[in-house]
Amino acid sequence: MSPSAINPPAVEVKSRQNLKVPKATLPVDSSRIGTKRKIICFSDFDGTIFMQDTGHILFNNFGCGSERRKVLDEQIHSGERSFRDVSEEMWGSLDVPFDDGFDVMKDALDIDPDFQTFHKFCLNNQIPFNVISAGLKPVLRRVLDHFLGEEASSNIDIVANDATISPDGSRWKPVWLHDTELGHDKAQSINDYREHAKLESDDGTIPMIVFIGDGVSDLPAAREADVLFARRGLRLEEYCIEHKLPYIPFDTFADIQREVIKIARVDEEKTKGQGLPSNFNPRANLWRRVSSKNAVPVFAALTPREEKMFVWPDIFSQLKTPLEGPSLAVPAA
């Protein structure tokens, strides 16, 4: 019998009084908007769709504990240990059956109040919505099934690490998506998706890529996107401001929905040749002229994000100076 079965851990219950959970905004029309531009959304999971981190809830209650987890997090940030190495220790510290862990997790999670409406909007407009995470796919799928219902959840592809979990919960082992120190290279996943879209396209074009995140760990994937949304007040936005990276801030997914509609419509009008903004850069201008109405050309998708952002200059926080600062190749979370 495992030690946790003899002495069950004290379950840590979050205090919603101290947690800033966004309030739902006024409803946004989720019907079909009729734009021709193909769009694909990728979103982080922990801290983005849900306000809390699923792994942290499990580790704090059934594993290494919050104090040890903070030490391990610092080892990642300092570069002392790789994300993959530390994550294996965290997941390996768990001793709880999956269902028991989920019972605590579901009560500790808050979903973004406008996410379900946004997901309906994506379905109505044939916009694929993908979760891209360094977490464990079985955990994320179970959470989505619970909060959205299995039918709605089935429309969301999850790009994440797999896991082997013993029936008694005494062994949790990640099955890494990539053989790297990150375990899951989010940038590689987006580029793999982009290449797949290219192969499926009749005219050699690929869709506009939207990425939604909250932390610096999302930067590798965010840099591969054409449009970046950063949750307001969190580390990803701070990093974008500090390093003058163009992004769109959001409080809830209703903000994202409004901006996606705006971007799609502005993009369509610009593609029709109804005027170009004065601060357009030449590569973006070329991109627009050769672009089909349905997708972004392959060579344009490989253009640096800081240049592509000028396609929608009225939408984005502007990139006023050349990029400076540390490399964006930081660990995922």
C-alpha cells in the first residue's frame, strides 16, 4: 500500500477571494462572419483557457508539494536543469489515481468566462482551434470533456505530451512529444502543422496562424504565429512590452473574438486593394499583393513575426524599435 493511501494528503483548496477571475463580458455574436481568410487558432491551456495550472494543482496536493515545486521552477528559470528533467521529477512525485486527482482538479479550476462562446464562434466560422501545451494530454482532455462536454471537446485537437499512468496512481510518467530538453517544442509543433497545411493546400498557401498565451514560456510558439494575443497583466504581456514585441492584449476570449473578426475583415479589405497603410513595410506589401484571399503564401509565413505584424497596423501594439533582448528559445510550460 502506498504512503498516500495510508496518510492522504491535505487537499489544497484555492481561495477565489484572492484570485482574479475575469468576469464575462457582453455577448459577442458567434455566428458566421463570412470572411474568406482561412484562420487557425493555437492556444496555451494553463493560465490561458483556464486561470490555474493543472499540473500545479496535482503537484501541490498529491506530489512534491508547493515549496519543492517552487524550488524546481527556479531551477528551470536559472538554467540549472532542463524543463524536461524537472518535469519528470514533478510528475514522478505524484501518487494518486487519475480519477481522484481529477476530482480535486475540477473543483480548483476556473475556465475563462467567454471561452465557450469563442469556441462556438470558431466552429461556426470553420476556424480550427488547437490546444498546444507542455502538459499531459490525458489530463487536458479530461478537463475539456468535463467543462465543455465531450461533443464540444472532441472538436479541439490537443498537441501535448502523452503519459503512462498506473491504475493505482503510483506511477505518472510523461511520454514526451519531442526528444529535446523541452520535451514538447511548441514552435516545432506549429511549424509541423504549417507544413501539413501546405501539403494539403491546392495552391501552395497556408492559413493565418493565431496564437493565444499568457507566459514567457509561450514565446517559442508565439514567435511562429502571425497574430499574438497575450493575457493582460501576465508575464507574456510584460515581456512583449519590455522587448517591444507587437501583440494584442486580452482579458477574456471575448476580446480575442472581437479582434479576430476585426483582423479578418481588415485583411480582406486590404487584400481587395482598398488602400494600404503608410507604415507598411515592403515585404508585407509584397505578401499582400501575391496573397490569395483564402490563405497566406508559404514564403510570407516564414517572414519574421515583427515584419508580418505590419499587415494589420491599426490592430496591433506597434513595434517601434528593432527587437533587442535575450533569445526567445525559453522552456515551455
